[in-house]
Amino acid sequence: MTDPANDPVLDATRSALDGPGASPADDAAGHPSALLHVNDVRKVYGSGHTEVVAVSDATMAVDEGEFVALLGPSGSGKTTLISIIGGLLAPSSGRVTVGDVDVTAMNKKELTAFRAERVGFVFQSANLVPFLTARENLLFVSSLVKGISRTQANERADQLLSELGLSARAKNLPEQLSGGERQRVAIGRALMNDPDLVLVDEPTAALDTAMGRQVVELLRREIKARGKTGIMVTHDLRMVEYTDRVFEILDGHLTHVEQPSAIGH
Amino acid sequence: MLALNEIRRGKGRFAAIVSALSLIVFLVLVLGALADGLFFGATGAVRNTSATGYVFASDAEGSLVRSRLPVSDVEKVAAAPGVEQAGPVGVLLTGGVGPDGPIDLAVFGIDPGGPGSPTAVEGTLPTEPGTAAVDVALRDAGVTLGSEVSVGDVSATVVGFTADSEYQLQPTLWTGVETWRSMRDAVRPELRGQTDVINSVAIVTAPDADLGAIAAAVPDTTVLTAAETGLAIPGVEQQSSTLNSIIYTTLAVAGLVVALFFALLVLEKRELFAALKALGASTGRLGRGVILQALIASALGVVIGAVVARLFDLVIPPEVPTLFRTETLLTIAVFTLVAGVVGAMFSLRRIAKIDPATAIGGAL
């Protein structure tokens, strides 16, 4: 048995420091027409002596149809960065654009609508509505967007559930589902409103390895099949093989962009 | 969708709040029925007649029993500006004897059919001396049409019934001034010979009449509206205000109960609400759901509380003066719904403060 501190598979910082990849800022310059642009985003909590820099001058670009990982240990700022990208947090400075929309220029109300219409979230613990069935959990998010007919929503929910292998579980409440099934419902919910961006936060945190792989594999398949742009926050090196590129973050700095094959194997 | 399904799939917890509200509504409805019963039973004889006002001796403080006026004032009052009709009123609170034995009585001597006269709900108003109409409450004492009711050695034949015409919770007997005076003389020997004394003058006024001007036209009198006359009966106003303050305090408690319940529910769902906000649910949307739930819980509480109160009414002893009125039920229903909504609104601030960013990651 190896000492976990020296195990490269569990230590995300090691490969990040050793990796041969380019810096994300240089990489971003090579993707001028990317769907997502993060430019010099900085997030500072507190002030003076208690000042904490959670994200420091992050610049990155993700192309449409890409599924990338944001890899870093806990406390690296990856959660803060993805929250800013998803319109949940306002950066202290810098700019985030999705397509031609400047996320950082929106007010609270516009951000709520932006998240409902253009972003799909998958949370660490699925966070499904406990008193709605799997199918109703999908339909609920479609009710947050104007102009989706009921028939349209029903069809889409049924199709997603079937793709996710959940047709037989559609009428089950979350408490009747396994952890993996719940996370699959959460994936369906994230895709329900046909978003541009799918943001995934540690989807395997509450799952065992086999189940985790299954969920991430499914996630990749759905994102790819629909041509969505996906960003998955993870500290788990085993999950990056399902992504196209890996952005590494450490102490608030985006350090490298790697090919998944360059990491942890 | 969210709100209704939560109730449907979490019946147990909502049953708790609905039961609490039902009990409160039940309590308030019974108190309301008691307040109405006391008020209506005390004031019917002056509230539910053709009179729009009463003229009192100025030293009587609006009390029919205490007031003494010469019978000649009837004509003076009738001639006063704004008075369309005027008629004498004599009052005697006493005991009498009915078919089944002794009864409490408030004897009113009036001009039957004239100002201050009730209407007959069965039979007719008395036309001859020695006849009377009595309040339907006396049916419980065995009184029927044709019964004899006597006060002292003077008796009257019942020719009709009146309703909602009690005075100070005593059943009334309505007769002409002459018969009233014989009854008064029979039990109050000291008043014998005062043939020109009455207690009050009942008036029907023009809509724009100035009561002050009427009082000014007849020396040493004051004039009250019929409603004021009811409230001037000793204890009536105090009783109403005491019971009403208990009722409204209890309804405020209902609001607090709802506020606490939903505060707990929101606290418990903080994580879920953060996730839903992250997914694009607005505070308004989540808040409306909570208010809808409060409305449903309050409405169910009103319905169940009302049904239980009506069932309870069947077992209340008839001596207890309760009166279940639709108006009071509606008022209490509206207040309960308002209390529920206002209580739930306290949770809105809590919902607004939930930060969607906490849905992602654990700590910072």
C-alpha cells in the first residue's frame, strides 16, 4: 500500500506542477471564437489583513462542444471560478462571456434568467427536490423558463430519462433511487432546458469509483451528443480521462492546460 | 408544482399545521359565537325594531330602565325636526309565570306596529289590551300561541312571537303601554298612580336628521341611535371589546404559528432552495410557493375549524348564549387567511437571503 501523500493518482498538485501543458492564458489566445471566455477574473474575499484571494487573474477559453475538467485540490479556487462562470458569484474584477453575453455585466434578475435558460448545473450531492419524482424534477426546471410548452417539456423529459436509463424510474421519488440514479436525474435536469453551458461540481463526491465512472461517462456522452459545452470541477484524477482538456488550478492560479492522457496515468 | 406536491407528498407535517390552525379557528369561532350571542341577546329589543333612535331623560345615561319621561314628550318629540314617527316605550325587568312555571321577562310597553315595535315572526302583534307577543326564546318555557303569561296578578294572552328581540339576555314580552303599566303596577306598587310616566320615546327619523337638534327641541332629553342604545346597555360594550380582543389576539397567535412553521420549513430546505436558485428559480417564485402553502393550510384550518365548531354547537347547553353567524364566520375566515399569509411572509426575507452560490462546493 502506498502512502497517499506520494500517490500520484490522488495528489492533483503533483501533476499540475510537473505537467508540460501551456498556460491557460496562452491557450486562450489560440481560441478566439470559443463559446466561453474568462478574462482576468479575480475574486477577493474580505479586505486588509483578512484578504483572501480565491481566484487570481484567471484567463481561459473553452470551445463549443468541449468537455473540460477544472482540476485542483480543495481550496484551490476551482469552486469559486466555476461559480463565477455560472453567474452565481460576481468576480471582484475581470469578465466572463458566454457566446455574446457578458455574464459579469448582468444584474441579479438577469443572472437568474441566464442560469435558468443557458446554464445547467450538476451539484456534488444531486440536490433533487425530495418531494418531486425523477420526471417532475426535470419538468420543474423547464417551468423556470418562459415559452416552453408542456408537451415539449414532457417529450424532452421522457427522452432524457430514457437516454439516461431511467425510464423505469421516472415516477420514483429521489429517496427511492440509488446515489448513481439520483446523479443521473441531476444530469437530465441540467440538460432539460437545452443550456449552452453544463457546469458540474464534483459529481462523483458521493459515489463509489465504479458508479462515479459510470456517471461521468454518461455525462460525457450526453454533453457530446448534444454539442454542449461542459466544465467539470473535480479533484479526482481518475475522472479526467473522460474530458477533452484539463485546466489545472492551484492556490487560485490557473497553471496549465493538459491533455487528459498527460495526467495521472 | 413545487408547493402543491410538497403538501401532497408530505401530508404528515402539513397535517400538524392544519390541525393547529383548525383548533385555533374552532376556538375563535366559539368565542365569536359567544360574543355574538351575548351581544344579540342583550340588544335585540332596541336593535331589531322599527326605531332608528331613542329619546332618554338626560340624566339616564342612555339606560332605558333608568330613564323617566312624561308621556307628553311623545308629542313634543314627534314635532321635533327630522322626526317622522315617535312612540312611547315602557320597560319593566321582572319575573313572570308561564305555562311551565316562573320565567324571566323584560316587558316592553309600546305602540304595537309603531316606532320601537318588533315584527311578528309568527301570529300577530298585540292589538287588544291583555294580549302580547313574546320572544321565541319563551318557547323553551312552554309558551305557545294562546298561552297565558302573567306578571304579578296581571296576565296576557300570547298572540304572536318575535325573534332576535331579547333585552339583557332576558326574553321580552311586547304589549301595549296600558297592559305594560298594569304589569308594572302589579310588581312595583311604589310606582302606582304614575300614569303619565314612560321610560323612553322610540323614534323613526329622516335619513339626514340631526339627533342633537331633536334633543334640543325637547327639554332635558338626550337622543341616541338604536345602535348606540344597544351599546349603552351596561356591560354590552365591555363584553364585546373584551371578547373581540381575545379573538384578535388568538388570530395573531395563528399568524405566529404559521410564521414559525414556515420558518422551520424554509430553514430545513435552505440547501434545496440554494440549489433551486442556482438552477434559475427566483426568490419570488419560491416565495409564492410558500405563501400558497400557507393559504392552503389556513383555508383547510378554517373549513375544519368551522365544521368542528358547528358540531360543538350541537352539544352546547341552550342556556349558554351562543349565536353562529355567517358574517362572523366570514370575518374570522378572512382574518385567518390574512394571518396565515402575513405569517408566511416572514419567511420571504429568509428565502431572499439564501445565496445560490452556496449550492456549489462545500466551504469557500
